[in-house]
Amino acid sequence: MTDHFELKLVSSRMLAPGVRHYRFARADGQPQVFIPGQFVQVHFERDGVQLKRSYSIATVSEGDDAGLVEMAVSFVPGGAATNLFEGLAEGDCIDASGPYGRFVLHDADANGRYLLIATGTGVTPYRAMFPQIRQRIAERGQRFVLVFGARSPTELLYGEEFEAFAQANPGFDFHPCFSRSPRDEPRPNDRRGYVQDMLAELAPDAATDIAYLCGNPNMVDTAFNALKAFGLPIPAIRREKYISPPAPRAAIAPIPT
Ligand SMILES: Cc1cc2nc3c(=O)[nH]c(=O)nc-3n(C[C@H](O)[C@H](O)[C@H](O)COP(=O)(O)OP(=O)(O)OC[C@H]3O[C@@H](n4cnc5c(N)ncnc54)[C@H](O)[C@@H]3O)c2cc1C
């Protein structure tokens, strides 16, 4: 159920240059309930205008982190929400609502394989899906391939977590795709180029595959068209584009007369 609540910052850490991981607890003490893949909206005021921005929930709902709202925020120079997040100290509260969204695994899916594709902070929904992915591999025999695009190894958010998850869960393959610089010592599953360059190697197949695309809107559009060309039907390609809403009219400076 969608709710409005305050989130209190418990801790935060840099994940990569310009990307910070935040751990929030609800200020009312309630555990946050969500389906992995959903997002929250953060509400704030800037220059007298009410704004909101969306952030995927990154929380792996197991152990101490269950009930928290974790998110990875990519800082955009001059960004309104960026300014809010950069100024947050532990114990500070922000106004939020949620959970929202249908970028989730569907119970009724009977496919053999999921292709999970992301760039940047778009990988966070898949982190939140860890418990579900583990369960589906064990109980349904489904397989997962995560293709994660980053410019360089320092930008591979949660890279070691995904590597460890892949090691522990045969049935989950992890392919980092480096578009600018590879690792000094490349690993067997590393690839060079953009995520869409790797699709041919995966041989997408309408008979077995459902794809999820999350992150940069250009990547989502490009990969969507590529997957369609491989024959995947549109309902089997689920998308979440990370875009900012257009500025509200009141925030647009009047044209001088
Ligand atoms: C469903 C959904 C989930 C999202 N989840 C996340 C998430 O988990 N993590 C996350 O970091 N973001 C996420 N986003 C994007 C997020 O909501 C904001 O758009 C982003 O944080 C920028 O907000 P801002 O207020 O700081 O910048 P704005 O004030 O909105 O933008 C400032 C300027 O930067 C440009 N800009 C905006 N975003 C980018 C960008 N990514 N790269 C380059 N230029 C940009 C704008 O066009 C504008 O010119 C999500 C968006 C959606 C719709």
C-alpha cells in the first residue's frame, strides 16, 4: 500500500565517484514494505516550489537491513535533489512516499531465463531482488543473467556483491560491461563495450526470455529496440527509465518582455 512517511538517515557511504549509498529508516519506526524493483519518491521544496524525485529501493530485505529504505543516488551537477542529498547528515529526515512501480518479478512468469540489464544506479532494483532471485533459482529452476554497464571498474556499483551472489548462486550469471576502461586484471565474465553490444552473445529467445531494462533512458531505448529485433515481444521487455520530471511551470523563469 502506498504511504507517506519521513525517512531518517541512518548512514551513508560513497559507492563510486558521484554516487552515494543511503540507508534510511522510517522515522515512525515502521518497517518499509515493498516489492523488490519498486521505488520511493522524495518530496522537497526548492525556491518555494514543491518537487519530487524517484529512487529505486536498493534494500536487500534480509537480516539487519530488512525494513530499511536504501538507495543509491547519482549526483547530477546543479540537480535539485542532488543538492538535498549532498547536504544530508546522519539523523536528518526527508519526506517520502511509496512504494510505487511495477518493475518487479511477476509471480505468473513461467519463463526459463531473465535478462537483467542496467547502467549506473539502474542496477539497484536487481540488488533488492536477491532473495527472490535465489528463491526462483531454487524452486523454479529459472536462470538469471545480469548485464551491468559501467564506464570503468570504479563505477561498477555493488560489483563485489553481485560477483559474490553469482558465486553463491549457480543460475545467476554476472557480466560487467566496461565501456571505457577494463579492469587491470580482467575477470572471465567481464566484457568490453556497451550493454547492448553483449545481447547477441546472450542469444535472446522469445521462447525462454523475459528482459528487464533499467537506468539511462538512451540505453533503455537502444536495448529495447535490440531485444525487439531479436524477436522478444514487447510484454516480455520491462522497462524503468531514470528521468527527472519536467520543471513545474512556476519554476520556469518568465520570459522577459
Ligand atoms: C522510477 C525512477 C527511479 C529512479 N531511481 C533512481 C535511483 O535509484 N538513483 C538515481 O540516482 N536516480 C534515480 N532516478 C532519477 C532521479 O529521480 C532524478 O531524476 C535524479 O536523481 C536527478 O535529480 P536532481 O533533482 O538531482 O536533478 P534535476 O534537478 O532533475 O536535473 C538537473 C539537470 O541535470 C539533468 N539530469 C537529470 N538526471 C540526469 C542524469 N542521470 N544524468 C545527467 N544529467 C541528468 C537534467 O536534465 C537537468 O538539466 C529515478 C527516476 C525514476 C523515474
